[in-house]
Amino acid sequence: DVRWNRTNMTGEDKGIKMFLGKDKYINLFKERVFREGRNTKAIVYNCRGTPDSDSATDSAESNLPVSIAFLSAVLKNVNPTKDQGLPPPMPKPIHLTEKEETDIETCAAEDKRRFHALYIGNKRGGRNQAFNDLLSERTARGNYFPFHDNNRTIFLRNHYKNEYNESSVGNFTYEDVLRRTSFGIAPRGDNKFTYRFSEVLSAGTIPVVHADNWVWPFRPELIDWNECAVILPEIDGGKVAMALLNGMGRAEKCRRRQRCYEIYKRYIETTRGTVAGLIDGLELVAQGKHAPMGGVQCGEVDPRCNNERR
């Protein structure tokens, strides 16, 4: 959980040298596995929350056999040929029953899930508090609240004037509501990632993600998140997103839900699965496969981004 710049192994940001010690670090890439192994890479975790994590992408580091797995990096700060994202940790994973899992497999969940869309949280949409105070109704989160109908579409602020307890879901826990929901709104938080993303997946719910330039979990050669999540620019929270969700057919919802839950069970539910996902993705890269980094890419690639919070 440190800041690490591949091209600057001196000074205060010593990266993996802090764990291995200087001598062990120097000798790490002299090991036989690196000298003789083809396409061998070390995976280094970077769990800093801020999205400006240092990871130079110039030629000075292009040959270093390392893939950094970031929790909250932005696309401009990673090497797109070998770096990858980490799935956010889950404070409270939801454990579906065997019957609920069967409902996902058979598409019965599309008829049984009582709630259409859900977000329970605050309105913040980034680390600039002054910006959030000024535009709280225009953040990806804030734009959803006008669509709350206290029936099938639930958008509430937690810990705000007893709003949750006095609503139609007041007798349910958050976990109970989420496992009965079709779409879970998961906009970025103070950082690019959100814990809700993994929690939503654990509930067999389809995540709706607003996180411009976020580096998504795992290599894109392994997982195409467009098959699962609804991925939209931060500025499209609310009206644009709701129109898309309201128009999505039963068959597409079932396909997305099945893919999301498959990814969760295989690569996110356990630490062993996550490590396997990081390795499986690099194995595909070693085999010569290549896919572009996913998600919403701001600037010239996608001018719809809210450039003020890029």
C-alpha cells in the first residue's frame, strides 16, 4: 500500500523495496524465473485510494517485468499493455441462497426482483468538497435522487433526517433490499473506485458505474465489463442512465446478471479467486492477446465526460 514509480527507485517512495529490502529488491529480477522464464512478470499491488498514483509509462520502464494492480488509478497513469485494476474490497458481501443463485441461472430473477434500481448513500462525487457542496445535485450520485418514487426505484440518503427508516424499505436491511434489486447504482466515491461495486456484484445485481477514466479490475483480455455492468460517464447519472435502464429488455438484463455473477464468483468472492484473475489476465497477454482498456475514457476519446472532475 505504497506509492511506487517504476522509473524512480530512490527517495521516499521506495515502493516494493519497502517490503523486500534493498538487496532483495535488486536481486528479485535476477532470479532464474525472470532470467529464463518467458513473459514472466511480478504483480505488485497499489492500494492507494487517490487516483493520481505514480506509474510512469515512458520507455525507461517498458522492459521491467512488473504488472501493477491498482485499486484506484486513472488510465493516464498506467501501462495499458500490462497493468490492471483491482476489485474494490467489500465491507459487507452478500451471500445469496442456492435458490437465489438458481433464479439468476434460469432468468427467473428478472421476474422476482421487486426493486428496479437502488442507491442509498450521499451525494458526493469526488474529493473536491467545495465542488460537491456547490453542485451536489449535479454529481453522478445527486442526479439520481429526483427519480426516487418510494416504490420500485429507491434513491435515499443514509443517516439523513431518518429518510431511510421512514421510506417504503425502512423495514428491510440494505442487504435485503440490494438482493431484491435489478440495478445497483455504483458511482465513484471520493476516489475512482467504490465499495458498492463489489457489494452490488455479490448480490447478483447489475452495477451501474460512473467512474470516468477508472482502471477496471483485471486485464481487459480476461474480462469485458461491458458484458456485465452498465458503464456511463459521471455526467450521465440520473436522467440518461434511468432512460437506459428503463428501456432494457428482460433478455439483456438476464445476460448481464448472469455474466456479472459469474465474474463475481470466479474472481472477486475470494482472495484466491482475485489472485487467479490477475494471473489469468497476464497469461492471456503472454499468449499474444490484446484488448483496449475499458471504461469511460475522457478527453478526445469520450467528450461527454465531465471535465471538471476528470
